[in-house]
Amino acid sequence: MTAPVTHKIDVSRDRDNPSVATVTLNNPEKRNAVSWPMWQQLLTDLHALEADPDIRIVIVTGAGGSFCSGADMSSQPPRMHPLTQMDSINNVVLALHRLSKITVAKVDGDAIGAGLNLALACDVMIASDRSRFSEIFVQRGLSIDFGGSWILPRLIGMHRAKELCLTGDIISADEAAEIGLASRVVPADEIDTATDSLVRRLLRGAPVAQFLTKRLLNEGLHSTLEQAVNHEAMAQVDNLGSSDSLEARNAFLERRPPQFTGRWPGRV
């Protein structure tokens, strides 16, 4: 008897760069649609990654030639009120958005509905040229969810966001890059190389400064200019108290690449 396929979330750590973790949606026969157990597992895994001090970068991707086709509508949650069900799923996108690590969506294939918004919740998106994108909700009798109503207008503007959401149109990778939905589009056979190159560049940055910069950019979306510059000033004080700031100055004077550690005085 053939064992049933287990739909799951796979988390692996890069052998060459142990500070890099990859979260893989693994439900390829349904183009990585996320089942109810997968939502719960993804939330648990994101919390574990947040608590891991050695992880700096989290790559989110899908198995089997697709990123994510959205929620698995055939996977029934336990008996609960629909609002409670949505709150549980929404905790996943909140955990991803709040993750202090740098997050990279590696999109090869379809990113549809909640799958698209999962990718958009990451800090950077690299897509293959065979990828397709859609806020397909209205075609399913649903309104946009998983944070799309918040992040999409901020990325591509209100009118473009309305057009995508009210039509449910599927757009190509090239169009996604043109309107600012995807950070970069590369040939499908180059997506691994492009992602690795981005990760190497990210790892050269100062960890404390990256963490604070990500927080400043996220908070800046709903801050006044006065609040933003005050937050920037406090962040610079934190930077100046880290070992990375001293290392950057010494490396500049010694004309060598800096070797950042992300440590503060007194931290081992």
C-alpha cells in the first residue's frame, strides 16, 4: 500500500551558510496550496526562526515548480467560527511581516491569492520568468485577504491594486516586475544562482543595522516625518553602540572589507 503524501512545511539550513534558512511549502500536487495543518506548522516554524539567534536570512519558496496557489480550500479546519479561523491564518502573515530576519521570497511558478500575498509579505521577491501572479479572490467569490489589502497598494499604488484585485487577472512575471510587484525577474534556470547571489550580498551587511533598517522602513509606512527622523536617531544610537560600527570604521581606515558580527559590548 502506498503511504499517503504528507503536506508539510520543510525548514532547512544552508550547509555553506548556516545563518540562512529555507522554508519550503511542500504540497506540489496542489501547486503548494496551504492546507490547514500547513498554516499551523508555518506559524510554529516562523516563531522558531525568530527565536533562533543564528539565523539572519529566511528564504520562502515552494516545491515542485510552483510557489503557492493560495489556501487549500479542500482542507477543512476544526469546527470553529469563520472569524476565529481567519484570525488563526492571519497570525501567519503577521509573524512573517514582524520577523526580524531578512526574508526573501523565491518565486518559481504560480503565486496566486494568499500565495501571492505570502510572497509580498517578504522583504524582497525574486521571481522566475515563468511565474504568474494573481489576486484571484473575486474569481472565487472572496475578497482579498492575508494582508493583501494593506501591502499591495503600498507596493504598486491604489489604482493598479484595485485593478488587480477587482478583476482577479493573472499577470506575467514581466508585468509584475514592471509595476513593482516583483523585485527582480530572472530566467527560470537562473533563479537559484540569483537567489544565492542576493543572499551573499545581504550577508555582507551589518546585522544590527539591517535589523534596525528593516524596522524603520516598516514603521515609516505609518509614521509622520517627525516620528520617522526620531526613530532614525534612536536607531543610530543603537548602531553606534554595536561592535559593527567600530568594525566599519576600522575597516575603512585599514582599507579592507569589514567583518561584521552583530555583537554588542558585553555580548559573547
